[in-house]
Amino acid sequence: MKGSLIILGFFTAGLLLGYNNLLPSFLIENDYSNYALYFLMFLVGISIGADTKAFQMLKNHNLKIFLVPLTTVVGTAIGISLIYLIIPGLSFKEVQAVGSGYGYYSLSSIIITETYSKSLGVVALLSNVMREISTLLLAPLMVVYLGKIAPICSGGATSMDTTLPIITKASGKDYAIISLFHGIVLTILVPFIVSLILSL
Amino acid sequence: MITVVAIMTAGIVLGYFLRNKTRLIKINDKLITWAIYLLLFILGVGIGANEIIMKSLPTLGLKALAITIGGVVGSIILAWLTYIKFFKSKEQ
């Protein structure tokens, strides 16, 4: 949660500085952020390649564990497709791209901003932050009514870090490993799925 | 977009070979955090300076909320089915 606040702090600081015209114009006119995105993606790649935890977990668990991230991907896509019908002004592709952040708001909003549009990037940032917050708030309730997998799927990519403590508390220690695995798989998938949807 | 995926895949391959260099990986994770801070700051500046987006911020927020509800509700209902079908029985 603290990490999320810091990230939002940087975004808000930028917002205020930009809004009040407090930055030298060369910063706004020359957009280097594309290169910064490429750099970030390279670093994210390295951290994924170096992390063998997910493979080790697979050795100790049966393949059923893959059903959980699959549930999240399919469930999110279905839910968003229904919502798409009632949201004006966004195309099907745009709605799916935002939803495919699965709570990983930093990376998904950056990718969407750089490769698609700024305003959709804002929607992605807000929507995915909301996904994290609603999981933090509603995890115990989800377990009561919809079982122990529900908060994991709701948490999306955040089920490996920010929402892991509340999920462990609500679903029990047995589900901590599943939650961790689920978060890792989705974190890896986010950049691929978002870029893929936007390129369609 | 293909560029993004290609660059990331190159990173994954390099990361796999560097997986035992714990210090490098730690530095890498720090760099990621700061790259994200920087990019979201830049995103903030770009949006703050863009009057059209600033004016439509409430609308964008509502759209974001609707998408969140769709995504969360869709995944927890399917999660309920997955839980009942594949996980619950194993517990008892």
C-alpha cells in the first residue's frame, strides 16, 4: 500500500506541475518517455527472467494452479465485455486493454499512454488502482460469499504483493502460495496482453 | 507495440542468464521502481498540461470505475465456480 501511495504521489506531483505550468517547456515539448518505456520494459524482462520462483512452485503443485490465473483472465474479459455495452465513448478494444491491466496500474497505464493515448492511459491508471483498492477493502467479504479464490482473482497481478497480506488473512495460509503464483503469472502476462489488444 | 514485447523478451532471456547474480538483480529491481516513478511523473505532467484531459477527468474516472466493476465482478463470479468445482472438495 505504501508503494502505491508513493507511485500515486509522483503522478499527482507531475499532474500539479503540468497543470500550473511550472515546468520548463522543453520538458513538455520533447517527449523522451517512449525511450523510458523501452528501458523499463527491458528491466522488467530481466526481473521476470531471473525469477524462477514460479517454476519452482509448479514443481510442487499440480497444474490445477494454472486454473486460477486463467479464471481471472477469462472472468475479467467477460465482465468487461458486459460493462462495455453500457459505457459510452470507448471502443471494445480500449475497454479490454484497460481491464487487462489486472490491477498492475503502473505498467499498464504507461504502456497504454505511450503506445495508444494519454486519456486512455489515465483511465487505465484509475481503473487499475480502483481494482487494487476494492480488493483490499472487500477481500474478507468475497471469501464469505464466493469462496477462497475470489479475492485472489479480484486482486489480479497485485495478489503477489500489495493484496497478498489481506488475501492470506481472508483465505488462509494454504492459499498464499496460490495467490503468489497467480500474481506472478498475471504480472508476466500484463505487458503481453495489453500490447496485443492495442495492436489489434 | 511489437517493439515493447520484443524488448521485454530480450530482457527475459538476459535475466534468465543473470538469475544467479543476486546483486545485479537487486539493483535491477531498484531501477524498475525508479523508472516507474519517473514515467508516472511524466504521465502526470503530460496530463496536467493537457486541458482537454483535465476537463474530462471526472468522466474518465467514471469510465474507469465502470471497467473496474466489470473486471472485479466478472472474475470473482468465475472464481466462485472454479473454487466450487476444483478446490473446495479437496479441503475436506
